[in-house]
Amino acid sequence: MNAKRFAILALLLVFCGLSLAQTGTKKKRPLPYEFGRVVLNNYSEKSDLSPVVFEHWIHRSKFTCRVCHVDIGFAMKAGQTGIRAVDNERGYYCGACHNGKMMVDEKRVFAACSRRVNYEDQKRCDRCHSLGKKVPSDFDFFTFSQPLPKERFGNGIDWEKSEEMGLIKPAAYLDGFTSNKRSLAAQKDFYLNPKVEGMPDIIFSHKKHTVWNGCELCHPEIFMGVKKGSSHYTMVDISEGKSCGACHVNVAFPLTDCQRCHSKPVQP
Amino acid sequence: MTVWRTFKWIRVATLLVVAISMGSVCAVGQGAKKSTVDQDGQQVAQRSTSAHEWQKEFDQVCSTTQEAMSFSENELAKFVQRCDALLPQIEKLDETRKKVYLGRLRMCRGLYAYVLESKRNEKK
């Protein structure tokens, strides 16, 4: 009898526990060296190659966002560009820099895809087609990030400060691709009221954004509203990758770093 | 004998006429061929010039996006038109360049149209 009661009680506890338990899986927070990592697999596995692993941190330290996402033409979402090996071989997309000729920091940038592949080339292919492989890189994240000013989230690097201090010098021009050579006339910064009591206003710095991005990277494809105040942004939308979330979820400092945007002191 | 000689001369003359006419036909043919080659060369040159022209035009139109806010409505409308005129030329390019430049043109045109619309909205 006691055993029966015990079994019923145990079952009740299990049901109660299950009903109270949170559903869904918690998204793993990426480690500093993983933040901004993009895996591309449009054609790789179909061609018996590992998917490409792209690290934003090393590339953003060399070039502004605009050079890659406007001038070279990489889409803002992984897999949307549809890069083929032949595109790289013709000197576009990755092949714009990875052509075996370009020199960066006195190092020759290795060439991307080529039609004829021998055993030596196989190692070169693995440098990008590296998912699930242990491929030695020319750059070690910890050595690279060690002298740079720190931040709490994302890559753990304050990229903006790093540039101000001259520790990184992202190039805004790529020969043969960049049409815009003139510097941008900075637009005014503006405030956005979050309409939540006690929540500091957002100070949107046009200057900070346009120096790295230019205008057409954001307007009109990411921010389409032409009339100020006509578009409404929610944190849910942003966390799903819309508006600010196009960059501030995966690459630029993440949404967990609230005070970086909600930075205007609350008026008493 | 005289008849035979006359006949021989007629034969030689006929052969000469035939040879000359054949030669002239060949010469005309070669000339025509040469002119075709010239025309082809010109066409290739024209094609490459037009190829450079679209690139030049693209660079000119899309190199001023940074200054979009400083342009008047008329200027912006002209930029949009120039972008539209570039579209069919870019669509003729090979797959890679088409993909790259259609994307770039879309962003460039989009910005000019966006600024134009926002300027028109400001006036309302």
C-alpha cells in the first residue's frame, strides 16, 4: 500500500516538475574567439569539401565593414551571397584579396579557390574549408587581442577604441573595388526614446556608424523608414536580426551590452 | 596555219581574261574578308569600349553615395535614372560580375531613391 502511495506521489512530482520546467534550448553564448564566426555551406559539401569557416575578428581588423559588404558585395546574412569557387577564382568575393598577390602586414595573402588542385593546394583549401578540422592559422586570437582595449561582451575587444588608439587600422579602400574615395560628411547624432520608464534613451551616433559602414549598407535595406519616428523597433525584432540586430547580434557588440546604446542618462 | 595561229591567240587571250577575272574576284574577296575582319575588330573594340563605359558610368554614379544627403531632388532623381540605365548593361555580364554588380547597383540606387523620398517627405 505504501509502495503504491509512494509511486503515485513520485508520478505527481514528475508531472509537476515537467509542467513547471522551461521549454526550449538555451542558446550557447559564443566564446570571444567564436563571436562573429560564419559558416558557409552553399556548395562546399556538395563538392565534397568541408564548409567554410569565416572569422570576422581578423578581417574586421584589416578592413571596414563597407569594403566587404558594399564594395566587394558580401551579403549581410550568411549564405545569401552564394559564393562559388569560380567567383573567387575570377578575383571576386574572397578572391578580391585572397589572390596570392596582395600583401597585408608584409604577409602575402594566400590565394582562394583554383580549378587545378594538387596535394599542396589541398592544404590551402583546408585553410577556409575547415569546419571540423584542426587547421593552423596565421593569426592566434589571444595573441592578436592581448594588446587591444577590452570589452565585456562579443569578442571581448573594444574595436572602436582600438581604432582610436591606432592599434588597428581598418582600410576603407580596396583597389579595383572601392568607388567611393571621398570621406563622408557626418550626419548628426540623434536620440531615440525607448518609451520604457527608467530606461535610458539611445544615442545613435551616425558618425561612428558611417565611418565603417557608409550609407548604403544600412539604407534602405536595413533601415527602410524615410520619416524619422515612423519606424518602430522592438528588442524582439532586433534580437531576431532585424534593424540594429543585423550587426549587433553576431558581429558588432551584442545586445547584452545594453549601456552601449541606452547611454543617455535618465533625467530626474 | 593562220587559222590555227588565230585560234591559239584567242585561247591565250581567253585564258588571260579568265585568269585576270579570277584574280580580281579573289582580290575583291580578300578585300571583303579584310573588311569583315576590320568590322569584327571594330565591334570587339566597341564592345570593350562599351564594357569600360558601363564600368566608368557605374563608378561615377556610385562613387557619390557618401554625398547623397547634399544633392538636390533633381540631382538625386537623375542618379536614380542613371542607375536604371545601367541595369540592362550589367545584366549582360558574366554570372560572377552580374551577381557582384547587380548587388552593388541595387544598394547604390536604393540609397539615392531613399534619400530622394526622405527629402520629398520633409517638404510635406
